[in-house]
Amino acid sequence: IIFSCSALTFLAPMPGKIEIKTPSESEIATAKGWPIWEKEVSEFPWQYDEQETCYLLAGDVEVISLNSNQAPVWFGAGQMVTFPAGLKCKWRVIAPVRKHYKFG
């Protein structure tokens, strides 16, 4: 993203990439202690002010980054996803979501 102010031009830092993985048994055990969030089929914009890691118990989701070069990502039950701080995106909940989540 480029910003320009009279003669001063600078690049705003791009957020990191969304990371999706199959978690280890240890990571799943840790995630089970995190709060739970649920969402019905829907679409909505979202911004991450800090990093979020989540473990999906149910659902299917597509996330479209609005401020990075990353292609849309799809993930579902059994996957662990990390969203970088600074990410602006659109969530498409394709099947109802139930996830454990942690910020920071």
C-alpha cells in the first residue's frame, strides 16, 4: 500500500500471511483451554489488531485478504489457523463455525 503526502512517499507495511496447519495433539490440548466462538453462515468484514490463533471444531470458511497479496484461503474443522496482526479481510462462513481462539 502506498501513501503520498506532498513530496514524502512511503510504503505501509503489509501484514504477514494467514497460516493454516494440522495441529499436533499437544496444540489441540492447549487450544481446548481457549474460549469458544460460534458463527452462522454469513459474510462480514474483519480486521485483526493483534494476532489470532484458532482451532476449528466445526465449519468451513473462506477468508479473503483485503490488504495483502495472499490468495483467498479455505479452512475447516480440525485445522489450526493463525491470522497476522494488521490483516483486513472478509470472512465467508460457508458452514456454521465453532472454534477455540486466542489473541496475542
